[in-house]
Amino acid sequence: IGRRFICSMATEPLPKQVDETNMDAPKEIFLKDYKEPDYFFEKVDLNFQLGEETTLVFSKIFVSPRVEGCLAPLVLDGVDLKLISLKVNGKEVKGDDFHVDSRHLTLSSLPSGKFTLEIVTEICPQKNTSLEGLYKSSGNFCTQCEAEGFRKIIFYQDRPDIMAKYTCRIEGDKSLYPVLLSNGNLIEEGELEESKQYAESLTQNLDPCTRSHAMYSLKAAMKWDEDVFGLEYDLDLFNVVAVPDFNMGAMENKSLNIFNSKLVLASPETATDADYAAILGVIGHEFFHNWTGNRVTCRDWFQLSLKEGLTVFRDQEFSSDMGSRPVKRIGDVSTLRSYQFPQDAGPMAHPVRPHSYIKMDNFYTVTVYEKGAEVVRMYKTLLGASGFRKGMDLYFKRHDGQAVTCEDFFAAMRDANGADFSNFMLWYSQAGTPRLNVVSNYNAVAKTYSLKFSQEVPPTPGQPIKEPMFIPVALGLLGSDGKDMPLSSVYHDGKLESISNNGQPAQTTVLRVTKKEEEFVFNDIPERPVPSILRGYTAPVRLDSDLTDADLHFLLANDSDEFNRWEAGQVLARKLMLNLVSDYQQNKPLVLNQQFINGVKSILCDSSLDKEFIAKAITLPGEGEIMDMMEVADPDAVHAVRSFIRKQLAAELKNELHNTVKNNRTSEKYEFDHQNLLRRALKNTALGYLGSLEDAEMRELALHEYKTATNLTEQFAALVALDQIPGKVRDEVLADFYNKLQHEYLVINKWFALQAMSNVPGNVENVRKLLDHPAFDMRNPNKVYSLIGGFRGSLVNFHAKDGSGYKFLGELVVQLDKINPQVASRMVSAFSRWKRYDEMRQNLAKAQLEMILAANGLSENVFEIASKSLA
Ligand code: ARG
Ligand code: ZN
């Protein structure tokens, strides 16, 4: 049994990485304080000697001062490291010339020119439960360095503008660590002297079937980036690694992408269509980072959206091209509304490019990622596909191999197109979701149609007053025949602007709304049109308009823009839900209006529509979306109303829904192909409605679907349908599912989440019991996200009036923080919108935040979220 080693060379710097609890007071870091480093690192040679107790890391760094003769000390980051030796230019550094504290190694009296720094550190990956730096997961060593984790591996200037080239050598006992992988191209590999130890191999071979979808996704992503952006992969090898213990989704390490295993492994029996789609998107996302993230990287972490917003945009476009564009857009906008809007309206609101942070990990947010992607999408909306491509080409031409800022991206887009972007950069600096209001007026005599826009950006922490934003609004006008009217010119800002698509009148035009108040007047409009505003959702704003219910029904039936067709239905549903919520609060009986039922019925039965679109269109806006629109969020009322509408629709449309289930069963074997996917989406949505009925026949139906399912997508959907009504059937089917699938840990996580989210009153006790379930493990983030994260999604139980839900989460956050601060921090954020609720709930949630803040040895991660939430 020899020791194996490999050496590799990353042709690009390693992506930077994460970090730590500390006795010192948490320190806030500001964008405005950015300074170039005093010392650059040109090259770094790393050597890892992996061991079962400790690991030794040898680093040799080639340092060059930015300015010759620099006298400044060199401050290296380092957390949880044991310094074994330290040499400058080959000579041991004397005690007076360096200083180590819990976060830094500071060197003084350095040579005036270039020098080498050799440092040996000892670390204990086996004891590292934070899952950042080097840690051991299910028998495998794994690193996670973004954002600030590299400092848990060696002493280093752990910041993204240190653009060193690396070589990396890894040595380990072959019997224990048969596969060694590093970044970049392989230089050499081989065997060393005989080793004394012996142990069983821990590496499991994956069933080739479980990785075939990831491989398909990777190939598709490579081809797509070549076709759409002309970007090719640049190394001789590319590895995709699945690890079961991972804080986030995945990581784009150059040539060595690392994934949370739930985002790689999939078979029809263990993954749903949603999982297959997520894998496609995330495999694409990490691959796309090779250009947008690795070859061009961020100057500092405030610029995170430079790579994340852009790469999310790229993966969204990739998924759209691989499937259905409108349906993908609907899903992405729903996510934005359900998660990003609330964040943007709460105490953690921050701009796409934050101004400050305590822990960077807390800023891997829906704002930086999803709103950031919307910002990139706006460039494309304004410039068109070919203008956007020109901008991207220039961005790579200028910045390949550099660490840059959001201004650089903006400048490339502007310069490549000679475009006037006025105040567009405000999207990076102003937090808060703009409110855009539209008032319309038709002048039958002059045959003109006017739209008056006004906008308001709400105050957010640290930003009481805002300037108006640059909002691109795609717009079409529908005639009474339901068709788009040709648009030839618009009067705006004292000028008549012609609107045309290569000489032809346009059907959709993009208005550039840039002022607080602004009017656009269309000419030659023969009759009062119905406007389709913000087609495809061209800007991340909350839109209000004077459209009547009749207009909305008209759009729902006729709009050529599928997104806005769906949106019209959602606007109607949101109005209806808010009205019923207020009835509920006033103890009035709930009655569902017949026009709404008819609307849902006509969509459900419209065979000309895409089935997945139907599934989306008959799905009500989420509970969170409705709560977000209320003055005082009322979880009981929102939950009661949404359940009431679902049940009413199910009862009224029972036959139609039943037929939908029967007509959309899968006969052949599972395929993740478009046709089958659509069918399953529609069938499962229909079954979900029917499961809400206390109706023996429908329970039989769901049970039948459960038993005969040939794939997890349909099996799990049937389980979800049956989960809605407490009782013997539910208990039995949950137990059966566990018995059959207990060996599939990713599937069991879904089983945990389903039970945790249950709105059966008093379920907190059941969730407490599940913490002791043999399959649960607090050290595994996926399990925590399923069980504890899932619980936060239960309106009834998380927000229980007796405070039991808040207390449960509060206690767990404190426990979790000792194991994994990043995961604890994500859990504590459920409290951050406590001021949205009634006084009683406010007091209960506040008490938990205070209890958490008083806990001993609290991490900076949790401190930042909890303290900002209370501020
Ligand atoms: N760059 C990764 C991605 O989005 C995310 C890494 C985040 N890690 C963290 N600890 N915050 O693909
Ligand atoms: Zn990313």
C-alpha cells in the first residue's frame, strides 16, 4: 500500500473562499475602504499531507511588493491554524518579526524587494464541522474556500484580488484516499514509499445511472456556452464531484466543480423532475463560472453579483433554451417575489452590491443572486440579444485574467454599444423593490393612448431617501380582437420617437422609464387598447396599474406574451386572496367568486395551452407572497384562505381535475424529456387539488397513483397530496414511503421536509421527535435544511400563537451555531421579518432573537443577522 500523490497546476488562481467565530468584537467591513494590497502574490506552491489525525500544509509563496521598498507589514489571514514553521527567503523568521493572533499572522521587517515566504501549518479537517476550509465529509476530504475559507487552510491574504498562480500537490495513503483531485491540469501523479498503515477503502462507486443526467447537463452546458457566447472550455480535464455534506449548492473551483450531492445524483426512483431541472441549472451554473467567475473574477467580495448575478442569468437562459422559456421565467419570477421581495423590504435589505458586511457568507443572498440576475437581464432587454453579446465579448476582451468590478461590466456593455444608460448603475447601489404605478388614458378624438408612470423606491436600512431608477418596461397594446396592435411611434419627453423592428411597426416595445413621473403617448391607436405592461417581467419592480378585472381577464385569455398571460391570472388571484383574507379577519363567511372558478376551469380545459403552463396558471400565489402584501402579516388568515380556495376549486372542478389526472398518467418508462415532464407537472398539480378534499374516492385515487407510480416525481406528488389530511391513510403512507426508501438519503430528506412543513396543528412536537430519528443528523446541512428549514415554512406551526414554533427554532439556532455557523445563520433569518406580525408574535420572536444574541460564543454569522434583525 503506497502513498499516492498528484501534482496539478491551476492556470488560473484558485477561487477564493470562507471563516469564523472569534472572541473579538465583530468587525464591519466597508466597500468604501477598499485598498489595493501592499503585496502581490505571484505564485503559490502548495503541498498537502493528508492524515487521519491532522493534515500538514506546506505553502511556498512568491511575494512581490506593489511598490518597491514597501515598509508596510504583511498581514495574512489565518483562522484555526497551527503554525509549525515560518521562513522568509529560506530563513526561519525571528520571534520579534512576526505576530500571530486568532485571525492574523503579521510579518514585519521584510526584505525590500521580492521574497519567498514558506509556511507550514497544521489543521484538523476531521474536527472541522463548519464545512469551510478543508474538512472531512463521509470519508472524503473536501475544501470549500469561497468566500473566506482559504484562511482555514493556510495563512494567506485571503481576498479575491490576489491573483497568484498555483501548483498543488496532494499526498495521502493510497488505501485510505485512492482518488486525489486538485484544480487545473495534471502535472504528474505517482506512488511514494511503502506506508505502514492499512485501512479499508471508503470510496463508494456511484451507480453510473445516477450520474448520467449530470453528465448530459454538463455536455449541454458546454455546447450552449460555445453556441450562445462563443466561450470554450480551456483545460484538459474537468471534474464534477458530489459531496453529501455541503453548506451551499455547489462551487466552481477551476476544473474541479464541487456539488452538494443532491445537485448531481439523480435516478428516476430517487429524484423528481424538479431535481432534474435543478441539476441541469446548477451544473450549467458552475460550468459557466469558468468564464464568469474564474477567468474574470471579482476585485473584492462586494462585487459578488458581478459573477453571481451574471452566472445566474446565464444558467436561467441555458435552462430556458433547454426547456420552456415562459415557464422558466414564471418560476424565476415566483422565486424573486416569494424570497427576494421580502428580503428587500426587511431589516436585511441590501443593494445588489452591498456597502458593508460583517460575514460575507451572509451576503450569498437572493438579492445578490436573483435580483443581480434581473439586473443583467435588463442590459439584455435594453440592448437586444446581439448588443448584449457585443457587450459580453468586450467584457472578456478587456478583463480576461483580471479581478474587476461591477462598473467594469457596465462600461463594457455601454462601450460595446455606444449606449446611453443614464442612471442604470443605481440598480447596484440602491436597495428596495421599486414600486411602479401606471395610469392609462385613451383619447378617442386624437386617437392617442397615454401611459403615465410614477415610481417610488421605498426606504431601506441606511438608505432613507432614494433616487428614481432606470426601469425598462416591455409593452404591448391589445386591440379588442385580442391581437397586438402595431406600434409605430410614441411621444415622450417632448419628442416623437419612432418604434420599429427593422422598418416594421413593433408589437412589443421597450419603454425607458427613468424619472419619478413620466408620460408616454402612443399615436394612431384606433380604439381603447388593453395594455400588456412589463411583458416577460423586464424589471424587478412591484407593478400597480389601473387595469380593471375585465382587462385582466382579457389579458389572461389573449395576451401573446405568455408570461403576462400568467401574470394577469396571478394579479386576479392576489386581489381575490387579499379580499378573502380581510373577510376572514372580520369573521365573515368565505365565498369564492364564480368568475374566478370559471377562469380556472377554462385554463384547465384549454387543450391549446402548454400543460406546464396550465399547471403554473392554476397554481395560486404562494402564502409568502400574500403575506408580503399585507400591512400586518396574518399567517392564520392567509393559510386559511389559501386552503379554502384550493378546496373550493377542487370541489367545483372535481371532474375536470379527475380527468386531468387520468389523461396524464405516464405509461412508458420515465424520461426527463419535455413532453413527459409537462404531463407530470399538470397531473401532479391536479392531484394536489384533489388531495385537499375529504373525499373517499379521491383518496383512493391518490393512493392508487402512489402505489402505481414508476418514478419519484409521481410517487412523491401522490404522497404530498395524501399528506394534506391527517389520519390513518396519511400515517400509513408516510411510514410505507420511509420503509421503501430509507436507504436513499436524498429521498429521506424530502420525507423530512414534507412532515416538517405540515400545517397540522401542534406538529412542532412531531418535528422535535424527528430530530431524534436515526436518519437525522444535525451536522449534515441538507438534513437541517429539510427538517428545520422545512418547519419554518409551516405558517400554522412556525407562527403558532403560543410561541412554540419560535422557541423551537430559537433553541435550534443556538445548538446549530456551535456546529456550523453558516447553516445556523440561514436558519435564524426566518426571524428577521418579525416586525411584520401582530404584537403578540412580535414579542415572542423578539424574545428569541434576544435569547440568541445572549448565547455564549455566538458566531459572527448569526450575530450579524440577529442583531440587524433587532435594529
Ligand atoms: N460560488 C458558489 C456558487 O454560487 C457559492 C459559494 C458560496 N459559499 C459560501 N460559503 N457562501 O456557485
Ligand atoms: Zn455561482
